[in-house]
Amino acid sequence: MLHIDAYRLSGAAEFRDLGFDGYFADVITLVEWGRIVAEEFADYLAIDLDFTGEADTVRTLTFACVGGRWAPEMATLRARIAGRPA
């Protein structure tokens, strides 16, 4: 697993300069603050974490996919959340 925190990056050009693209085919890549560099990926799964409720005690996860790679997994995720067999 490759973990990248893009919070301090100025944008996609700075991200490319880091040279991580040589690893993407061989690992799962997790990018925090991924919207900053999203244009660098043709297919990705976005997971947003929001803090809600009184005193921010509830966490809400929102899943979205871009490109065709993650669409089948999204269907499986929706089925499991609904309590149906995948």
C-alpha cells in the first residue's frame, strides 16, 4: 500500500514531480486530500469522511467512483449496505 498525503501539494504538477506514478500499477494507493491530484488518475474510488452530529460524534462515509474500474465494486457495496447478497 502506498499512502500519499496531498494536503501540502500545490497541485498536479508538484504531485507528478514526486515520481510516484511508477508504483501505481503494483500497489493500492491511498491519497488523502485526493481532490488536489484527482486529474492524475483515470479511474479512482473517492471516499469522503464527514464529521456530523452533536459534537461531531457521527462519521458519514460517501463513496463515489470515477471511470469504469470501480463501477462493479460500487454495485457490490450498494447491495451489501442494503443487506442483499452481492
